[in-house]
Amino acid sequence: MERIRIGVIGLGVMGKHYVKIFHEHPLAQVVAVCARRQEQVDEFTKKYPVEGYIDHRRMLERNDLDAVVVATPDAHHFIPARDALESGRHVLVEKPFTTSVEEADILIRTAQRMRKKIQVTFNHRWLSAYHQTKAAITAGEIGVPLMGYARKNDTIYVSTQHINWAGNTTSAWFLSSHDIDLVRWWLDSEPIEARAWGRKEVLVAQGIPTYDVIQAQVKFASGAFVTFESGWVYPNTFPSTVDSFMEVIGSKGHIHLDRKRESIEVSSEKKFSYPKVFLNYEIFGRMRGAFPSCLEDFLYSILNDSTPVVTGFAGRQVTAALAAIHESLETGETVRIAPPPADLPVDI
């Protein structure tokens, strides 16, 4: 079977995982990488048999690229994704798809015109428990979904050390994007309005101009309403990088998922912890888990000419919900979520 030749734009926390996973996969070949800083590029060209660039437009001039990964910070997905599509490449975009509804619509229409695929890396869909949740709700096992709750609270390490661009995003864009995608998928219903609250205290005092915590209620077309909580100021003494759970309450039952522990707890003389192993973990020399599976299915969508599991349209709907949440944060009002244009394709 032919190998998909891939270029990766953005070589930060997530970019390094994309390069490693695709480099090890028998259906992929990473041929080029791109980052803004030359030292980042040099690090990867020394480790992998790839060409390096500091301008993604130069990378797109190559004639041996089939697909491009956009792994830049949250607010900087649009331009490289648009340019990659315009150059005739399939695109895999880190979450969130974009931070603008207008930009999301442009990318979808560009992909349609160029006949290329977009997949958004909402990798939590590949976690078996979340997939089972979808199956159970679809089968009516808990009756009609009435209400839900989704929490993702990171330790302050994430917003102050793990990434250096927290001031250019929010915990909702960074964390709740996963949960909004999951709930929309589970309920098979579109978000229609949002009301949000947030606080800026801890991080602003450290020179990082973003929200410490955000809580938003989103109403769906089905009538269900869901609270999405995100934050990244937990103390670093917390035993897991993220405190995460989700639940859906239905007319005949409920589903509760706790991802804080992930089946393992470890105590030592230094600390007590819940190691994170389900999404991405190296086993016998290869990365395994939901994240590598997500990337593999992007390859199969290209090889089989099939619709990606998480389309650009799905990413657009999450972006629309988050845009409304942030408008509500600024205005203090309930905000209608921008519906998709009637002619916007849903399978791209």
C-alpha cells in the first residue's frame, strides 16, 4: 500500500508527537517540517530524515507532499491550513479547528473546491469509553438525554510552563473544545445558544492575560443543556495534570466518565500521581492509544477516499459554540450560536 507523504507545520508540544507517530507508521512518510524558529527546525532535521523550513509557504512549494498537519497554537491554524488546501493537500488540523466561525467556513469551502479532506484532531473520540458512550446514548439506554456536565481543569503548570502562549488563548479554546465535540457527537444535536462566566485573577497577576477559569452553559437543539467547565490554575500538587470528568443524565439513566485516574495510581517517596496513558503512550517502541489511532484514520480516509471521522464541519460547529461562549464572557449576555450556512457541506 502506498505511503502518504506528510509535512508538519508547528513543532511545539503537539507537533513533536505528530512527527514521531507518522514517522513510525508504515502508511506514512514525514518528508518536511516547519516552525518559526530555526533551532526548532534544526532539532527535527537532526533526528528525522526530513527537510526543514521556517516559512510554511516554501514548504508547500514541494511536489512530494500529499497531506499537511497544522499543529500551530490555537489562534494560528487558519492561514497555514488555508494555504495547504489551496496548494492541493489534505489537511489535519489540531483542535480547535479555528478561533473564528468565518475562517472555519472559508476552510470548508476551500476544501470542497479543491476536493481535499479536512480532519480535526478531536482525538478523544477514539477513546473506547467515549465511543461506548456514543453507542449507549444512540441505543437509547439512558432514555432521552436531558442534561450534562463536562470538566477539564489543568494544573497551573500547563498555562505557565507547558505552553508559552496561554495568554493568546483561553482554557475553553484549549480544553473545552474536546468536550463540546464529544457532547455534540453523543447527542447528535447542534448547539444553539450559550451563556458563560469567567474569572481573571491568578494568571493575570503572573503577566498572562487570560482567564483562570470558565464555566459555560450550552443549550442544544434537542433541548438538552450542558455545562462546560475549564480552568488551568489547579496547584501543581494535584496528582494528575488534568481533573477531568463528563456525564450525561437521561430520562432513564445516566453515564459518568472519570478520566482523572485512567486505571493507574502511583505513589513514591516524591509524590502521588495518576499517570496519563490512554491518549498517547509509548509501548514496545511505538506510540499507542487514541491519538495515534486518530492519526491513522486520517491516513485511511485519504487512501480509501472516505469521509474523515471528524470533519471540518464538526470542527466548525465546535468553533461556533466557543465563539459564542467568548462573546458571552465579554457581554454578560446569552448568545445565539451562529448556525451553518444552508449550503455549507457537512461531509468535509
